[in-house]
Amino acid sequence: MVDRLALTGSVNFIGTAEARLTPEEGALALAARAPHPDLHPHVFLPDDTRLWPRCSR
């Protein structure tokens, strides 16, 4: 779910096609995924805004 007003989101991830996962296993599985190749900042997004997510990790 994405709340565009509060700028928050959540995912209800319960497992893979093969098995259900514990919350800890799910966190590891999601962390191991690579971002989708089409995911990128909007071309008009200012450079300083693009850097913020990388600096906050």
C-alpha cells in the first residue's frame, strides 16, 4: 500500500512460490533482490534530491 500524502508505503510479503517465509527470512529475501532495471529517478528531479536516498541508507 502506498500513501501518497504521508509519503509512506508497505508490502505484505508472506513468501515465495515455493514456501512461506518468517518475517526474518522475508526481510533477507527482499534485501537480496536487485531493483527493477526500469527503476530510476525522474529526469526532472534535482540532483540534490537524487542523492538524499543514497545518503540516508
